[in-house]
Amino acid sequence: MTESQWVSLSGSLRPALAEAEVLGPLDADATVTATVVLRRRAELDVAALSEPLAPEEFTGRYGATADDLDLVRTVLTDAGLTVTDTHAGSRRVSVRGPARAMTAAFKTELNRVRHGEAGEFAARTGELQLPASLGDVVVAVLGLDERPQARALFRMHKEAAGQGYTPDQVGQLYGFPADADGAGQTVAVIELGGGYKPEDLKKYFAGLKITEPKVTAAGVDGGKNAPTGDPNSADGEVLLDVEVIGALAPGAAQIVYFAPNTDQGFLDAVSTAVHATPTPVAVSISWGQSEDQWTPQARTAMDQAFADAAALGVTVCCASGDNGSADGQKDGAQHVDFPASSPHALACGGTKLDGTPPSTVNSETVWNTSGGGSTGGGVSDAFPVPDYQQAAGVPVRAGDGKPGRGVPDVAGNADPATGYQVLVDGQQIVVGGTSAVSPLWAALLARLAQTAGRGFGLVHSKLYAGVGAGKAQPGFRDITEGSNGAYSAAAGWDACTGLGVPDGAALRKLFGGKASLMDSRGRSAATGCRGPGVR
């Protein structure tokens, strides 16, 4: 092709990876995979939907067209690549081929690099190019660059177990509906490393005297349930997520999607989970990275996957980060974590909870531990202020005075000092971080969906209904003390704890839950299972 027959792929610019050692070009015969994301057949406005769509209806209205899929398949096959899978609903085409064909197809170079603890992997710099015929069709090409895309957002308490709370105690302190256990619901959990041992789950839930939930591992892009045996590894993240959800919604089935920690793996795991059958009520994501560490094309593809979720009735819960208002970046600026900053995600911030179970809260403030982490939160520089936050009093961004999507939306207990007692690789430990808040909210939504008889999708429209600056919202206990660096808690929405922590009874009323699902013996009339906290 001549130069005029190529176009730049918008948002694909990759800067060189700082402090990485370039080892040389990737072997031309090495197998490389990529996920090509296509345009929708029609623009999707989730807020305009009156009710969730069935998967078939969603695909027919907003998926990729057959013509677009055929065109991409033909062009990439002619370029020497093999199309291994297509999915019209999530608009993805999976391709693989030798590096020489992949780099020629997208006019890029791939090098082997070595970088810190991540070791050796393939990386690229610069923009990707597309054949002109695909210029209006392709939204993103992910997977050529294998640099780690996200970090697990959990924090271990420095001292031994015995402090903190069990997850069901936190649920009691937040007034989770005691007569619901998530029965009939499915919660998807996204993991980009680590794994769990079934014997840990069996022992953990037996110790809590809570029915062990059904937990299934699913592999995406070669990922798998691979526990390392080290609680300090990603195993700590996996077990925290599964055990918090399981203790708070034991009646809900969990599917844990394991994928490589790349932009491709992350997106494919989310898209696979969102478009799965049965449709999950919630997706819990406790991995993220500062917005500026993502390419715009990857952010766009992920945000669109979250919009898919909302249209299908799925709520995506994302941890807002554990590194304060700078999100761990050292450029002197303020940053928010992505994917929590997606306007289609329920961003989950963190608090320090001092309570006496089952029902006494002594105090609750913003999580900010000197030298030990702080809740992420602030104002996005990638997404504008969404409609549901227009009246919430979201400030302009600290530092440059620009408006943007405010993070987080909601909050929950996250300080490791008041953290969650979990069992990881045979060891009882206490773990915190906003990683714990995402599964906490996913479990709550499973219980509320059970009582309401439906999933909620983009819950923001209800949570922010009638919002006003400085005004506490129904369904929440407002957190008004503390800061995360550049932002301070205040009455109403703030960039530390969002709208506040859940008031389960009030949220149940807000979402239209039935009066009671339990019989006089404390058992679910639907399932015969004891609810969480019912001994």
C-alpha cells in the first residue's frame, strides 16, 4: 500500500516505557495476538434506555455489523493474520500471527524489553496505522504491547490477624438487608494475576459459619487460576475479592475471570464477563492504574465495554485507588485511577471505619494513613462531567482548574487497620484498600437485586437523583471528615468518599426491594438458605 492508503489509529500513541531496557527486536517468527475492537452499529446512550436489554437485542441494536466483521476479517487475513474468534455483541475480533505479519498489518515495531519486576515482554512505541478501508471501522487494537496495565489495589495490614472485621460484620454495620443472600444472582470478578485454592475457601466460610458460595474459575487469553502460595502476591487480591463477596452474598454464584495483566487481557476479561450467560448482576474490579498510564484507545474500549454492561443491566464496580489524590504518580499533578474514572463505572472509594458489630458505628472518616495509603479520588482529565454529576458540586481539577468526571461515586471501609479478616494461602491476615470496597458493593447489589427482582445497570441515575452540592443523598451515610491529599471530605458528594457509605435499608427502599424474603426461621423463602449474619 502507498502512504495514502494508511490512516493513523486515533488514541493509539504509546510512549516509550520509562526505565525499560530495550533488548532488541521481537523475533519475527514469534506469535503475537491482538484484539481488534470495532465501531457500534448505532450510538449507545445508556441513560436513554428504559430497561435493560436482552443480549440478542443488544447485539442487534449496538453490536458490530456483519459487513464490518467481514471487512476486518478479510483485510487482516489478507495481511497474513489468522482470525481466531469474533464476537458481534462486544464488537471484538481476535487475531494472531507471526510478529512480522502483525507489525506489517499495523505499521509498528515490536521490541523485547526488560522492566523491573515485570521481567521481559514485548512493547511498542508510537502510533498504530490502519489500512484506510478500516479507518472508520476500528476503534482500538490492543495486545501488541504486553506491558503490565494495572496494579492490584489492596493493602495488607502490617500486624497479624485478629484486628479488623469479618466481611459480614461490615455488612451488618452498613445495614445490608439481612433477609437476602444474593440467591439467584451471579457476580463476575476480574483478576489479572494470582489465584485461589478451593481448600482456603472451604475453611474460611466454615470458620464464619456461612454457606460456602459457588465459585468458578474461567480463563481468558490464556489466563488461569494460578495461586502462587504467597499472600503478598496477587493471591491476596483474589482471595480478598472472593471472600468478601462470598461472606456478604453467599447465595450468589461467582465467576472469577483470570486474564493476563495487559490492556488486551483486561478488556477481554471484562467483555467476556459482561456478555456471559447468565448475565451477571455486577462485575467487581479491584485493579487499576492512573488514567495517564492508559492509551486513549484502551480507555475508550474499556468505557464502551462498561456501557455495554449498563445496557445489559450489569453494574461495574471499580476500586478508586490506594494512593491518594495523586494516584501514586510523581509528576506533581493530581490523577484519578482508571477504570474507576469511566462514567459507566461505579467508582468505590475508601474510609476508616470504627464500629462495634452488629450495628454501632462510632466514627467513620476518609481513609488516609500516613505512609500506609489513602483512598483515590479527584477529577478526571479524560472524561467530562457526566449528566448525573452536573448538580453534585464536583470541583474543578486541583492544579489546572479544569472540569471532569468526579471520582469516586460511593465508599466503604478500606483502611487496612480496620480491614477485613481473610484467609489467603492458608494464612489468616487482615487486608484493606479500595480493593475491598468494590466487592463489598458488588455483593450489596447482588442482595438488592434479589430483593428487587432485577439488576440495575447504571445505578448512578438512582444514586444521584435530586443531588445537590453539599446535600446528603438518600441511601447513604455522609462522610464529612478527612482528606486524600488535594481534596477534603465535606457534606454531600466529595472527591474522597463520593456520596458516602451505604445505608442498606435506605438503598433497599430506593431500589424497590420487596418487604421480606425470609420466613420466620430466618431462612430464605426462595432458597431455604440462611442469610448472612443469621447464625
